[in-house]
Amino acid sequence: TPRGALSASSGWRAKQFSIISAGLWLCALLLLAAPPQVLAPFDYTAMIWAILLGFFIWGDLPSWTVVGGATILIASGLYVWWREAQQEKLAR
């Protein structure tokens, strides 16, 4: 095993695990506190990140079925957002 500044014996992995665990725990707490309409856009960004990482890491391009499905999901989300905005205007 390598004996460098970032080796397992230096305790770096334990520190890294602690930092990542604390970050995930904080994210979970924030997700519990946030209303669904605030969290919904993050689902769409996950799709974008998956496509970008797939391209840059593996050179993958999404197939036409993936693009079609993503288009349907995004369009339906935008429609719901628009409809809710219209209903909110009528309620005032």
C-alpha cells in the first residue's frame, strides 16, 4: 500500500468519510424541511447531471428514447408549474 499524504494510514479516509456523511446528513435535514414545490426542480437537474456525467465520463450520448422521455417529463413539469401559477392568480 502507498504511504503518502493521502494514504489510508494518515486518517484521510476517516476525515473524508466524516465530511461526506455530515454533508449528506445536512442535505437530508434540509430536504425534510423544504416544501415539495421547492424540491421539484432538483429532480430535473439530476437528469441533466446524469446526461452530462455520462457524456464526459463514458462518452455516452442519450438515445432518442431518453431525449423523448426527458422532454415529456420536463414539459409536464412546466405545465403543472404554469397551471398552479394560474390557479394561484384566480385564488387571489
